[in-house]
Amino acid sequence: MSDIPLRDVRLETDPHVGFETSYLGEGFSLWSWLTTTDHKRIAILYLISTTIFFFLGGAAAVLIRLELFTPQGDLLTAEAYNRTFTLHGVIMVWFFLVPVIPTVLGNFLLPLMIGAKDVAFPRLNLFSWYLNIIGGGLAVAAMLAGGVDTGWTFYTPYSTIYSNGHVSLTAIGVFVAGFSTIATGINMIVTVHTLRTNGMRWFRLPLFVWAIYATSLIMLLSTPVLAMVLVLIIAERLFGLGVFNPDLGGDPILFQHLFWFYSHPAVYIMILPGMGVVTEVITCFARRRVFGYQFMVYALLGIAVIGFFVWGHHMFTSGQSMYASLAFSMLSFLVAVPSAIKVFNWTATLYRGQITWEASMIYALGFVGLFTMGGLTGLFLASVPVDIHVHDTYFVVAHFHYIMVGGMVSAFFAGLHFWWPKITGRLYPEFVAQIAAGMMFAGFNLTFFPQFILGNLGMPRRYYAYPPEFQVWHVLSSAGAVILAFAYLLPMAYLLWSLIWGKRAGDNPWDASGLEWQTRSPPPKHNFVEAPFVSEDVYDYHPENAPRGSGADDRRYDDRDIAGEKADAAESGRRHRAAETPPATAQARRASKTREPSDGEGR
Amino acid sequence: MNEPGIWLPQASSEAAATDTILIALLVVSSAIVLLVAGLITVFAIRYRKGSPASREPLPSIFARDVEFGWTFATLGLFIAIFAWAASQNITLAHPPAARMEIHVLAKRWMWKVEHAGGQGEIDELHVPAGELVELIMQSEDVIHSFYVPAFRVKQDVVPGHTERLRFTPEKPGTYHLFCAEYCGTDHSRMIGRVVVQSPEEFAAWLTRQPQEDDLAKSGRQLFVRFGCAGCHEGQASVRAPRLSGLFGAPVQLADGRTVTADDAYVRDSILQPKRDIVAGYDPVMPSFAGVVSDGEIAGLTAYIRALRAPADGGVY
Ligand code: HEM
Ligand SMILES: [Cu+2]
Ligand SMILES: [Cu+2]
């Protein structure tokens, strides 16, 4: 990295100069944004596009909840309702949940966190944004041209023979977006393998990086199956192929196998990045090293692997052999074990911490609670007899919204708030943000908890009119949705406000560890003025009043003490530290402690 | 009907077994949620920033042992729940030889039931309490799913497959029947009811049911009563197509499409006549939606089906 100019001396005296020399100042024209290969600017492009998709999908959700306020189908026609929930599902899954954390936060932070200048393939990175936009454009065009009424699951033979919506166009859109996902996956994997800075060993990687890495592996391995199944659907619609058509000797169930072989791993594409985010946030605001770092890594990888072998739990009622069902059931119980471990470890991380309740922390702890409920209801669904009852009812709807909206969207907001000062250099009004986070938690539960009860009472999903006995629960749910909608609009407002009127954040407003906090906010084009050197373990937080020289946990490694060697490394690390001086308190804290080997050491 | 309140009635023997597992899961899950939420709350208060609580290094048990401990505890717990839930499936998979077989045909958007004696029902299923029933189900078009919440049973009906669903109804009463697999426009209208009767009532009900011939006879009466005959027969003042020989034949429509006159087409013609206008006729036929019931449509359809050859006209 010798080609990077030495640090700009002006910055050291005047912290307010910096915007022009940050990545944001690289160019102001639209063209400069649309042709940028800077991972941070691409992340901003993704932030804008995923936000637009989120509000589009959200608008559909509002329509759905309004329709379900009364048992009669009064607001929408049956056809319109079916098109609305399909739009909601397609947009939310493929154009919001799957890309959002890897491409926005992952793009922005992964190179920073491993001390790299950019991702491995910057131009591929930009290309994948264009693919995502083209795919999204095609899908939205299909919706505008009259819509699709298959649901996001495209079950055959409805989608191939009977549906009169724009199925092929939507499928092409999702197909194209799939390649964007694959490209991002490859980029992240290669980046982590090849661009880690000096001293950034595998077991020193922040768990966010591990999470993006595991996610990218799943993206790479599962998305081609989705591409394949979409091509088959298109071929069957356009050329009358008979792969799924029973009249031509095909089998509709084959579609379900292929689809869920992608889509179950895809649900982990949607949640693992969120797990990474909350680990960063919780450790920072509890000021603790994460409990059981290695177990957290193995849990991520375990979920990624076992997640490939549970798809049949979506097909317990499809007529699949009982033995197959039982095997998938057992594997589904197994995949829940690593998820449980993560929950326990996050909780244990709080123990003996110095906990504060910044908005991102509220979101992150909200994630832990809601993910726990989503995961546990997954166990209900993994038990064959119970699933036979609640499959395709609102119970399933509640289950996956608890994980994907309660979990993933909360995690995204946690991350967006946590890194907002880094991304924009500005602070948002903390108190308003805390209110919004609390409202989101409350509104979410009011919206989706009644759906568990509805499902257990037998209310099927995808009904636009329903027997009046169910109404009371639907009304509660719709009421919650109003609160939830407001809670999503609020951050939009104050985050935009903060861009202009927000206080300058400084480089490390949360006093967080991690390389991304050691460069300027917003970071310069190539992230670090000098390549950082990593000499300490990740999450090197200690209780502020911890006695000098005491480790936080994991003292069993004491017998392998290599303190002298470490002290030297730390010294040279400090000399090579990146860009700007950390705030005084952090510096004092760092200087005053002896580094303690931990979990990940020396692997 | 009106089942939902806070918990469904257990109207089949499967219901009780399923509920037991469900409630056990509920207890275990609530305990875990309370534990996690409780710990988070306690920690958040006790270890809030600057509180006097001790931040000594973690006690030595708080090491890898704890981690292994809860990993294996969770694993054991989950495997136990799995094994318990699985045992119910294994029992159910081996049914006794004696069972009452009923055929069900699913199509957009109705359930057609045919009892062993030929009695037919639409969007309704009568079954006797206390007897093992086996539904043999097929679909004519897309995937549907036969779901009776009060029985806790559900089975997808996949075109090209023959699916079987077994249950033993226990509690007499009337329960919801839903289509649980999304099947297009009127998916949410593909609902009906299941009537569980005592064996005696059920036997009496069976003998009261018209067979297919009777269905057509009653259809003839309806055809006159609803005024269909006024347009579709004899010297009507309105010009309307003759219906003899219609069933199963191709129909040329005004918009150029050709469709086959099957059950769904006749049903559409009655409920949404404006949708498929026969070529050469004016769209004057009124819609009978909300006027004729599904059962009556079945009767009318049976009558029209019986009018196969032109010579047959007016047999009934
Ligand atoms: C903790 C372990 C989990 C288990 C044991 C589990 C189990 C299940 C099962 C058995 C189903 C099928 C239910 C049915 O259709 O009847 C299901 C559905 C679903 N799950 Fe999970 N799940 C888990 C975690 C997750 C995660 C992490 C996500 C997403 C981020 C997720 C998202 C979904 C979705 C989207 C569906 C419904 C798909 C649809 O039919 O449209 N699940 N889950
Ligand atoms: Cu799954
Ligand atoms: Cu249906």
C-alpha cells in the first residue's frame, strides 16, 4: 500500500476538515456515483436501492393488513390481494432481505474490518449492483404490468400452467438478481481469503466478517439451484416443457425439492449477517469480549452446513415419505442447536459487562429476544405432527416474520445505527432513535404475536377473506402494523436529518474496538492512510474498572502465556496504527492493559 | 362451526396427540424465552454502566465447560422432543385394516366428495364419529390442501398423485374445512365444512342422500325453478344456446377462445356469465352468484351433464 499518500497533516489539527478527503468527497456528480468502484460508495448505492425496495414491499404489507382488518374481502379483489402478497414476498425476500446486510453493511465494513483497501474485485462489485437493479427493475415492471399471483414460492403447476400473471418476467428478474448475489458472495469470500491485513488471523476476524463469510458460502452454493429452477419454470411456461407438469409425466413435487433446496439455505442467507451485526453491537455496548468466540464461529459454520440438509421440513404435508419427513425433522432439530448456542453466548456476553442502552443496543437485544422466539417456534414446525397442523397457516407466517423482520430487520437497524457515524460522519439524535427502537419492538410483537394464535386456531395463509371468528386477532395484528410502519418511517426521517444537522461523530463515537473505528469518519477513499497492523484479539473490551492486567474471561489459556511476545507485537502495532489517534479514553484504556490471549489465539 | 376462541376443539383422536406435543413444546419454549429474557433483564440492571456490581474475572466454571454443557443439554433436549414427536408419526403410519374409504376430488375451487355408496357432496364432508376414515384424494388442476383444523390434519392434494389422509373423528359437530395450499384466485373461497355425526345419524344421512341420478333429477327441478328453462328451452323469447350435448364438448367463445364445457365452465357460466360469452349470443344471462348454493350448482351441473345427446332433452 505504498502508493497511498501519507496522512494529511491538516486533519490532525482540524477535525472538521475531512469530508472532502473522505470517500464521499471523491466526486459529487451522479456519474461519479454510478461508475464508482469504491466499496463504500457501492454500499451507499445499495443502501438507497434496498431502502426503496423495502418501502415498496412495505407498502404492499400495509395493503395486506388493511384488507385483513375485516373478514370480508372489501378493500381489494381476490386477484389484487394475491398480486399484493406476491409482490410483498418477492420484493422483500430477494430485493431486501437477501442483499441488505451483505451488500450495504458487508460492502462498507468488511474491507475496513480486515484492514483492506477495497474488496477483491471492485468492478465485479459495481456490476453486481447493476445486476441487482436490473433484476429488481424487471420484477417491478412485471408487477406494474399487471402483477404476478403465484406467491414468492412459485409452486407448480400453478405457476407454470394456470397462473395468468407475468410469471416469466418476474422469474427472469429474480434470476438476474441471483447472479448479483453470487457475484457478491464470490467477492466477499475472495476478499476475506486474500486481503486480510498483517496480523489479522482467521480467529481474530470479527464475527461480522465470519458471518458474511459463511453467508457468502451459502450464496455461492445455493443460488445456482434457484437459477436452475427458475429457468425450468420459464421453459415450461414458454415452451410447454413437462418437467413439473403431471399431464406430461412431470412431477410438481420435484419443483418443491429444488425450490426449498435453495430457499431453506436462503433463510440463513437472510439471518446469519444479522447475527454478525448484533455480535459487534452487543460486545461494544456491554464492553465485553464476546463469550465463546470460537463456538460462535463454529456455530455459524455449522448452521451454514446443516442448513443445506433440512429443506424437506417445508414438505411434511406434501405426501413425502414418512421416513424422509422424520429425517428432515431430526436435521431441523439439529440446526437449531447452533442457533441456541449463539443466543446463550450473546446473553452470557452481557454478564459482568458495563451495559449502556444506545439505540443500536436496543435493536440488538430486541434481535436476541425475537430471534429466540422465531427459532423456538421453528422447533414446533420441525415436529412433524405439529407442523401437519400449522403448516401453511399464520403460525408459519409468524415464525418467519419473527426471524426475518423481528430478527433480521432489527439487526439491520442495529447495524445501520451503529455504523451510521462511520458511514456519514454524523450522529443522529440518540433519544429519538431509542424511542424508535422501542416502538419497533412493541409494534412488531403486537403485529406478529397474534398470528401465532391465529395459526394455531387454523387460519390458513394467503386468504383475503376469512371466517369472522378470526377477526379479533387480525385486528390486533393490523393495529400493530400501524405502529410498526411508523417505527420504520421515523429512522428514515431522523437519519436523513442527521446528514445535514447531525453533530460531527468523530472517528470512534462508541469507543468501539475493531479496525473500522481506527480510521476517519467518514473513511478516506482507500480506508486507511497506512495499512493497519493487528496485534490484539478481536473485541478487546474490558470492564473499565477491571484491575490492571486481569483478563476478562477464558483464563484457561494462561498456561500458554506469551505475554512478552505479545507486548512487543502490540507496541509495533500501535506505532503502525491507522489514520487517526483514537479518542483519549480509548487510548488510555488500550495502553493500560496487558493483553490477554483468548479463545482464538494461536489457531 | 364458530370454532376459534383461544384453543380449538379436539375433534379427532389425532388432535389430542398433536396438542400434547404442542403444549409440551409451548412449556419448554416459554421456559427458554423467560430464561433468556430474564437473564438479559437481570444483567442489564445489575451490570448497567457504572453499577457497583463486581466485575472480577469470570469464575473458573465459566469456561469451555459451560459452553459444552449447554451445547449438549440443548442437543439432548431437542433430540428428545424429536423422538417423542416422531413416535406419533410412526404409530399413525400403520393403520388398522378396517377403515372407511371416501374419495375426494379437489379442483379450483371446490371439494367434491364421493362416498363408497355413490353419495356425493360438494364442499362438505359427512363422517361418522369413532371410525377410522381414509380420504383418497386427487386433484384435477393445481395443488390444493385438505385441512381440518379441529382434526389437526392436513394433506396436500397434488395433481398426478393419489394422496391418502387418515383420521378418526371423535366429537360430533360441524368444523371448518379449508384449502391450505394457495391455488389461485378463489383460494380463500375453497372452504367448506366437515360434519361429524354419531354412527346412527350418519347411516341415516347416507340413505337420505340422492345418488347421481337423483342429483340430476333435482337439477331438472332447479333448472325450471330458477328460470333457466325460460331462456334455454323451447320457444323462449330470449335467444340462448341449447344445453343438450354441451357437456364435455368444446365451446367457441365470443372472444375467440375455445374452451371445454366441464364442471368449472358450467359453474362459471352460472356464477359469472359475463366471463365466458358464447360466440354468437348476447351477454344477457344474469349472474346467479349468491342465488344458487354450491349444492344446487352440483344439481344443475348433473342435469346438464345428463343432457348429453340432443335426443335426450327433457328426459326428466
Ligand atoms: C432455528 C431453526 C429453524 C427451524 C427449526 C425452522 C423450521 C422451519 C420449518 C419446519 C418451516 C416449515 C413450516 C411450514 O411451512 O409448515 C419453516 C418455515 C420457514 N422458516 Fe424456519 N426454521 C428455523 C429458522 C429459520 C430462520 C433463521 C429463518 C429466516 C431467516 C426462517 C425462515 C422461514 C421461512 C421464510 C419459512 C416459510 C417459508 C414459506 O413457506 O413461505 N426459519 N421453518
Ligand atoms: Cu426451512
Ligand atoms: Cu387453495
